[in-house]
Amino acid sequence: MLKESPLSVLAEAVRAVASGGAWLDQRFLRALAGTEPAEGAESKATLSDRERKILRCLLEGLGNKEIAGRLLISETAVKTALQQLFQKTGVRSRSQLVRVALEQYHDQI
């Protein structure tokens, strides 16, 4: 569950687990399964120009400080953009972001 999730989602998850079930955010489930969102579900997010540039640098293996230097932005701006990318793609780590970028956003980067 993402910490940005609304309280209604938290309540749904607590009810599911309390009744003996399991709960997993659908975004993580789709990422783990490697499937596209179902019809009617949220579609693939469009990346901003800065996010595309940061992803390209990330794919080259650059660290935050190196990305900031190359793009002439602050390291904080890089971290913020990465957090936005994590949120847009439903991932929690840089390695997951790279995988999702290559699989789902190759046409944008």
C-alpha cells in the first residue's frame, strides 16, 4: 500500500485482512504480473520532458548527483522527479522503475 493512498483504500485493506483475506494494491499486482491495466482502469501515464530525460540518465546508470549535473538541476529536483516517476508507474525502487520504463515506456524514452 502506498502512503499516498486515500483513507478509503486503507479501510478497504484493513477490512479484507481482518476478515482473513489478503490485500494488494492493484498497481503492484499489475507490475508484478507484467500485465497492462484492464479496460476501464487507469491508462499508462504520459511522461513529462524532465521525467523522460531523467529516465534516460537512469538507464545509463547515472546516480542522482550525476543526473543533476548533466541536466543542470538540483539533486533535490532529481529526487522529486524520481518520486513522481515511482508514483506514476506504481513501483518502489530504481531497479523496478528501469524495468517498467523499458517494458512500458520505451516509446516515450
